Amino acid sequence: MNGGSRFTAGYRLPTGSGAVIMAGGIFGAVALQALPHGPPFTKPLAVLLALGWLAIAALIALDTARDGIVVHTGSLIGSFAIGTWVAASAVVARMAMLAAPQAPLFAQAMFVIGSLVWVWFVPRALRNLAHIARRPAGETRPTGVILLTTVATQAVALPAFRLFAAVAPVRVAATVLMGLGFGCYLVGAALILRRYVAGARWRLATDWDNTNCILHGALSITGLAAVVSGLFGAAVLVPFWATTLAVFAVVEAAELARLVARVRVFGWREAVLVYDVTQWARNFTFGMFYAFTAAVAGTSTLDEPYPALAAFAGAILAYGQYVVLLLLLAELALMACALANRLRRAASSRRAG
């Protein structure tokens, strides 16, 4: 599907490549733990994700050394994808906590790295949000990628709550970050809605972006941070989860409508069987919604006050882990095909040269 730079021959790694690690990490941290015989694979997956993180970090460093950081910061909208670097660090830290709970040093190191990237990224992101807000609705064409400001901020707050639960100043700072992330969500969501409601004319098949699923994913990670913080009870968490469920339903209905529209315009092959790094955002958001649902269900009883919500939550917890797994396998297959095609084209070019 469309959105972002298509995975064709190019000279640099897409800025949002951290989304691959994000998707794998949220699967491993939550969905894998709920699969039959899944937990024993936690350590191997944690190692694999750490190696993937290192490879992506090395390639980004090479790009920066060769062409300057502007290749990642130059685009007003695309630069928000730097938030995936922060969130990828956070999920690697979480996987390290699960794989080696008695040895927190690596998780703490990943938390520090992610926090340092966040300190550099967020001031730039806030300036860009202000710039988007000042310009006409249809001019900048913001997408869900701008909500990575929220995702990155909550991705710092979450491991802070978990790694430093007994350190009061860190908990205070994490609480402030949680509030800042939610504020960024309100601003970002308003800008996205302004684009589609009050902006220039647009087509569902070509102008609805893959990253718009972060409209519910950013709410899910905010809700998960709220659960982990321990600061809120069911009276706050359950309505917030219900709101996230509603946003999830609306956004994914739009996704299905877009799929139908794209098949009509482009055919099945070009509409579905194409790879783009932004598609990993969908895997992450589905996994994060499952994680938020599991966290809420683990801290509150929905049956008596919210029977309808309890039915939805029960279905999600019964089958959601399999949905997350299938989406992950499908995206891995698309990525493998794209890589194979790219290697074939490169080999053909060498032979022709």
C-alpha cells in the first residue's frame, strides 16, 4: 500500500526503519507471551531484535556520515519518523527486561540511548508541529507519522516507570512525559483531521496514508503508559480504552475502504502485494492495542459495570495474539520478496554493466 518511500532501489535506509524493530518488539513483549509455547522464544527474539537495532543504527550512522543528518531531518513531515528510533530503543529495552530480568544493565543502556535521541528529536518535532499548524490545511499534508512525537515520548515514559519504579524523581519525570505525549497527540490528531476535513480534495485510494493507523496506536501506547504508571484506576482507564477501541474501529474501517478502492484502481498486485517500510506501523499499532487491552483487563474487572466492553476485550485477548502474529508473518513475507527483487535487480544491473 502507499505511504512513505516505496522500497525500491535507493541509496539510504528509510528514516522510519525503526518501525520494523517496534513491530517485532511489541509482538515479542506481549503477543508472543500469550501464544502456546511462545515464551521460550523470548530470548532468541530479544537477541534478534537487538542485532536488528544495531544494524539499523549502523546504517543510519553511515548515511549521516556520508550525506549529513539532513537526509533524515530535511523533510517537514518525514522527519517525524525519527520517533521510530526512540520507540525501537524502548522495545529492545523491554525485550531485554523480559529475556534477562536479573541483568537490567543492557535494558537501562537502551533506555538511556532512546532518551538521548528523544531529547534531540522532540524539540525539532514540536517546532515542526507548530510550523504545520501555521500553514494552510492542504499545504503540508500531515499524516499519522506526526503522531510519532507521542509514541516516542510515551516510549521513554514506559521504560522509565518499569526500570526505575522506586526512584521518585524519575517517576515524576515519566508522569510529565506521559502528559506531554498526550498533549502532542491532541495537537497532531487535530492537524491530521484538519487536513482531511478542511484541506484540499483528496482520494481515499491514493491520499490515505499507511501511518494514519497511528491515530489509534498513539492512544494505545498512551493508555499502556497510564496503566504501568499506576496513577489511574478503572474509572479513567476503561473509558480511555473504550475511546481507543472506537478510534481503532473508525481508522481500520477507513483502511478497509481504502483497500477496496485501491484494488479497483490498481488491481490486487499493486494494491496489496507491495512492500513499504511504513506498513510496519500497522503491525506496531495492532500489537500495541493488544498490549493496552491486556493491561487494562489485568487491572480492572469489566464484567459487571461494562458487559459489552468485557465481551470485546475477551475476544481481543482470545484471538488478538494470533492476529498480531499473522500480520507480522505477512509483513515479513512482503519484505523478503521486496529484498529478493532488489537483489535480482542489482545483479542484473551488474551483469548489464
